Amino acid sequence: MHETRKEQVIEAAIHLFRTKGYHATSVQDIADAVGLRKGSLYHYITSKEELLFDIIHETIQVYIRRLEAIAARPEPAAQRLARAITAHIEAVAQETEGFAIFIGETRALEPGPRRRIEEASQRYRHLLQQLIEEAAQEGAFRPTDSTLASLAILGACNWMHRWYDPQGRLRPQEIAQQFTEIFFHGLVHPPAGPAPAGRAPVVGTVPAEGRRPPSPNHPPHSEEPWPPGP
Amino acid sequence: MHETRKEQVIEAAIHLFRTKGYHATSVQDIADAVGLRKGSLYHYITSKEELLFDIIHETIQVYIRRLEAIAARPEPAAQRLARAITAHIEAVAQETEGFAIFIGETRALEPGPRRRIEEASQRYRHLLQQLIEEAAQEGAFRPTDSTLASLAILGACNWMHRWYDPQGRLRPQEIAQQFTEIFFHGLVHPPAGPAPAGRAPVVGTVPAEGRRPPSPNHPPHSEEPWPPGP
Amino acid sequence: MHETRKEQVIEAAIHLFRTKGYHATSVQDIADAVGLRKGSLYHYITSKEELLFDIIHETIQVYIRRLEAIAARPEPAAQRLARAITAHIEAVAQETEGFAIFIGETRALEPGPRRRIEEASQRYRHLLQQLIEEAAQEGAFRPTDSTLASLAILGACNWMHRWYDPQGRLRPQEIAQQFTEIFFHGLVHPPAGPAPAGRAPVVGTVPAEGRRPPSPNHPPHSEEPWPPGP
Amino acid sequence: MHETRKEQVIEAAIHLFRTKGYHATSVQDIADAVGLRKGSLYHYITSKEELLFDIIHETIQVYIRRLEAIAARPEPAAQRLARAITAHIEAVAQETEGFAIFIGETRALEPGPRRRIEEASQRYRHLLQQLIEEAAQEGAFRPTDSTLASLAILGACNWMHRWYDPQGRLRPQEIAQQFTEIFFHGLVHPPAGPAPAGRAPVVGTVPAEGRRPPSPNHPPHSEEPWPPGP
DNA sequence: AATGAATGAGGTTTCATTCAT
DNA sequence: TATGAATGAAACCTCATTCAT
């Protein structure tokens, strides 16, 4: 229940880095946010950059571990991919800020730490790509450029950190369901006839119980355009 | 053929902002890049931030104008959407750096200019959304959450600025073709039988003549993992 | 007895602003004067301009409070005016530098703070004007343009910051006495006859005990002409 | 009737130096004001500081020559002093800006030129002081500290550059008349009886024909407090 | 654990002046 | 005469970090 100072610091930093950006956030800002003086902060961190690294590293590690677990499941690859998409979306929804920092501020790291993060990112994408290839081998997917497919999926899902609003109209599960539907079956109306029968039900999405009444997706009283794009 | 100093400055800034980030790029860096002293740079720019704004504004304006032109074409909406995706991808491919700055550095702007950009971005996404809705009304697309669909498409296409490599294996047209295929028909193998006949040919993509021989997509001599992800 | 750093900074700034002028004084100059590095100075000030504002504001506030106290005394207005003149002169004599900055550098302030100072100045002058009007109503002064009279008195007294020399021949009290005499009775020899009897003794000036022997008013070793004028 | 470029430059500089101050006025500002580019300005000036010097020097020289002419007149000293006060006030009224620069910006000059100006100033004041002494010797003035008296008069008259408004309620002649009255006879009501008869009429002021109807002294539409003080 | 003082490097921007064209 | 490019010095200010208390 009661958080350590170190955790407070990290949370404050996450919020500030997300909101203002790493470079635009000063150590003073962080100190202010946790009610410490600038000097005292250095009891809890070694440097601003290491704080950034820790945040990003923690984030990507969690994503990778989760994806590895999913990839190891004894299920058809297509189903595992659906699970992966859902997990990714739910994770971004649950911890948008850290993920946004990972996406946006990795570049601020020094070459060394930066490479470590980039390798992890690369590994993450590669796991996705492998799922796609497996699904194709299993006959569930048509042959595609699996690299490109993984990049399309990742792009769509990662982009979410720019528009997801927890107060918004859609729950993460619904988003996941729809994204999976799009990536699996596309937007085009299936041809008439027996086609629907052939369509595999989308797996990995949970029945949409608890669906909230349709409400404006945009948080009330906000004055910013939503959702942003491109 | 000989470039103005102003243009040199802008190009240098684009390259640096893209590579190091806006905040990490000093005016000194830009001056060095064009062979001027720091002070001399101010003959060509009003401020570092205005330079950033100009770059971003120019970029988004071009995107918007292009999309408006496409949206106004006398064609089925699905076809116009395919054209839009292709145009977007080709534009990102052709001018990756400016687009990356637009995506990554808009936040560095002051509230006023920033809002102008964000409104334009929002408008761009909305145009896409409208195409999707029209395509659904025309019966080409199944009913979907058009907002979500537009965000999926945009996310996938925008993400491209993080991985596209002009020396890479795939030409923009091929990327566009495959992305369109995914967003229109999904990854799943079409059911056996007459289904393929029912599949609308993807419009807006050009026959893949000029396809280069398969070659490593990753630029030679680079030491960074590729493609990055997520 | 030992002064805070903040006080040292303010005093150094007062001296430098007075001597070289606000614009010609660099933050470096102030830092040098107190033995700090430029950056360290910003522990004690928010900005150079705010430092200027604080100096000026403090000065004018003290003047206003003092004048208000005098104006509220239960005495004939003429006597209160004499006190006001004396107090003003003694204050300028005691803290010439701050007053000189107030007079000469208010213009360097941004419009907002500047207006605050100018309103206070205006209020100060208005208090003087009211004393003159009251003295006229009480029959002590002949009817005059009280605005003009207040400006004449203020001009003469304010000008003092340009020529007053604490090492000089005259003590502030003597200056005050003579100025009051001039403003009350003028330079012209009173007409012969009963006139002296009719002349009200100047109040608010103290008997000139402690008058120093006549000595050169000009500080020794100075190479500047003295007193300056106009 | 058609002004040389050089004159235009000087006038623009006078106006700007007065309004914004010497240091706050850039060469660019001056160039803008005369419709030239910064570089072109240097065909007409040698340096910004010399421009300042020329303005100040010209001003003080005119004042000195005028005062010398007045001091040489075959009249009683008191009358010459009255003329001097009137001339000073009318000059300030007619060319407030240059005079304000002389008063406020002499300090911005380098030591050499600065000393020249200060010596001239000193000479000016000394001429006034001599008139006062002569008037005392002639029996018109009571014995006073002539230095102090000259400083009082100068202060009051010089201060005028801070409050004089050509659109204001009072004409320069009226101001001069009232100031002379104050300095000659003071503010105090003359004793009853034959006293007024003994009062020498103030000389050097012109009959107040052409006096404008009493109107607010403050320029219309101005939002600044007036007159300023102290 | 907490602080406040201090630092030094670096940030963006301004500006008077020169000079080739 | 006029210009636009260029300069170099200096301006104010920020900030991550260290350290004695």
C-alpha cells in the first residue's frame, strides 16, 4: 500500500517523461513532483539517463516475457498471434505512459544502453514474425511477407499509445477484438455464399461482457482533438 | 540545381532533428552542418522552434492536400482508400525524415503552434475515416468501427518511418500493395472454393514491375538491428 | 553583522546598476562582484530583470510608506510638506544608489512590472500635490498650479541623486533646509519693512548643529566635474 | 524641405533612443525606421555610439550657446536668470527627445566622449550659478548657497523631460512663468500689506496671450499615469 | 535521508560591425 | 548608394551533477 520513495520517483518520472518528453523534463521537475529537493533525488537515482533506461528496460522486458509465454503455448500459431495482439493492446492500455516512453524516448539513450533496448525491440518483433510464419505453415494464413505483416501489426498496435484514452468509448478488449478482426480478415465485406462458414472465429478475444454504454470516446472537457492522426 | 542557403539549413535541420531529435540537436550542430557560424544561422531562421514548426507544417500540409485530392476522386471509396494508403506509404518512403519529425517532435512545439499541427493531423485521420465509412455504405466494406479502422491503418503506415530503408529489399509500391492487401483482406487464407473470385482486386496499386531481386532488406554496414520493433 | 548571500547579490547589483546602468551590467559582472560563477547566481535570483524590479519596488515602496506617514500627521499641510521634502532628501542621501536606479532604470522593465512602478511613482507625486493644495486651502500657500509645483519640487529633489556626494560639503539636513527655504520663500530678497515678521519659519528642518566646516564638496581624487548639470 | 538621409537617421535614432533607451535600441531598429538595411546605415554613421555622441553633443552645445548669449545680456542678473529658466523650459518643450537622451544616456558613452559631455554640463550649471551669485551681489537675491540653488533650478527644469506633454494643459511659457515665480518668490503666501508692491515682476516670460482653454493636461487615449513622479 | 550551495558546460539568441558585390 | 551575408563576441539562462553539512 505504501510505496517506496524510489517507486514514487519512477512513477513521477514516467508521468513527466511521457507528458513533456525526456529532454524537456528536468531533474528539478521530478524532484518537485515527489516533494524532494533536487539534491535529495540523487539518493534514489544515479542519473537522469539511467532512470530513463530503467523505465524503458523494465517496460520492454515485461512485453518480451509476456510474448514469449504466449508463443510457447500449445495452440495453433494463429491463435497465439491473436493472443499476442490482445495482450499487447491490453498492456498498452494498462500502462500507456511507460510504453509511450519506450516508443518515444529510446533515442535519448546513449549508444550502449540504446542498443540493448533496440535489440530487445527487435527480438519482440521477430517473435511476432515467427508466429505469422508458423500460421502460414499451418495453413491458417496465406503466404505473405511475414516481416511486413509483423510491422503492420506492430505499427497499428503501438500507435495506440497516441490515442488510447482510458475514459474513452472502447475497452481494450474491444479494441483488441476489432484489430484482430481487421488483421485476420480485413475490412472487405466477405463474399456472399458459404464464405462466412469458412471464416475461423477470432480467438484470443474475450466476450465483450461489461461493455459500457456507447459514450463519446473523448474525455469530457478536454480541448484537444481526438483521436490524433496521422 | 544549386540550392539556397535557406534550403540547406532546412535540410540539415531535418536530418539532424530526425537523427538526434529536436532537443538533442543544438543550433550549433545545424550551423556546423551547413558550414556557418552559429550567429550567421539567424539570417535564415527566426528561431529553432520556428524552424521545427516550418518543417512539420510543410509536411502535414502536403499530406493533407494530397489526401484531399484523392478523396475527391470520382471512384469507389474503397479504391480511394487504397490510393490513400499507397500515397501515404510512398510519401513516407520518399521523405522519411520530415515525416519522422512530424510524428516524433510535434510535442516539442509550444502550445499554440502545436495545436495547429494537431488539428491538421486530426483532419487527416478524419478524411481516412470518412473513406472507410463511405466504403462501408457502398457495401464494399463490412460494418466496422471506422475510427478504430482508421487508427489501425494510420498506425501501421506511420510506423513505417521507423523501419523503412530506401536501400532495403522492398520498394514502396510493394509495401503499399501488401499493406493494402492486409487491410482489405486480412492475413487469413481465404476459404477454399470460389472465394478468390469474389475477392475484389486491390485497386490503387501498380503492377510490380521493376521489382528488384530479393536482397537483404537491411542496409549494408549498418550495425543497428533491423527492422526495429515494437 | 554577516550578510546573506542574497543581500550581497542585491547590493552588488545595486552598485553596478547604478554605476554602469542596468543594460551595461552583465550577470557575469554581478557574479564576479560577489565571487560566484554566473550559474550559481541563479540560486539567489530568478532573472536579471526581476532583480531590477525588486530593487526598484523596494525603493519606491519605502518612499511611499514614509510619505504616507508624514501626510497623515496632525500638522499644518505646509509643515508636512516641509517634512516630506526633508525626508525625501535624507532618503536620497542615505541610499542614493537604489534611488538612482529607480529613477533611471524603471524604463528597462517589461511593461507589466513597469506599470506597477509607474503607478506607485504617480501616487507619490500625487501625495505631494495634495499637501500643496491643502497648504493653499489653509492659507499658507498662495494659489498655484499644484501639479506644476509638485513637479518642480520633485524634480529638484530627485535630481539630487545625480550630484549628491556623501563626502561633500553639505549634510542632507542642510540641503533639505535650503531647498525648503527656496521652495517656500524663493530666492528673491524679501522686501524691506515688516516682511521678515510675516515670514513663517520653515518647519520640519532641524537646527544645523553638527554642521561641518566648509570643505570642498567634491570628493577628493575624483576626476569628474562636479556637480554635474544640467 | 527635403531632409537628407543623415538627418533622417539622426531623427529616427533620437526618437528610438528616447523611447526605448540607447542600449535597448538596435541598429536594426534604426535601419527599419528609415527604411534602410542594417548594412546601408553605415554609410551615414560610423558607429552607434558616435551617433549617440553626436545627438548629445549637439543638444548640450545648443543649450550652452543659448545660455551664454543670455548671460551676456546687459540686464540685471535676476532678469537674465529668469530668461535662462524660460529659455531652458522652452527648449526642453520644443525638443524633448534629444534632451531626454542627453539626460539619460550620457552614461552610455565611453569615458572619453562622456567626459566631454560632462564638462559641458558642468559649464552649463556653472553659468546658472554665476547668475545667481550676481543677482545676490546686485541685491536682488538674498544670500544663498548658489551651488545648491543652481542644482534646485536645474533639477526642476530638467525633470520636465519626464512629464512634459505637448498636448497637455500648459504651454511652455506658462510653465516657465510658474517655475520662475516659484523659484523667485516661493510658494508661501506673501504677507499682507504692501508686500506685493515690493515684489519684482518676473521677467523673461511673455504675456500669456494665446493661452489655450484649460483642458486636461493628459493626452487623450493615453493609458499611462501622468504626470509621473517622483 | 535530506539539503542547499556551487559548479561548469552548454543552451538559444542578439547584435554591432565589416565587406564583397 | 545599397545590400545581404557573415562574423564573433557576448548576452541571459538552464541544468545535471557533486558534495559538505
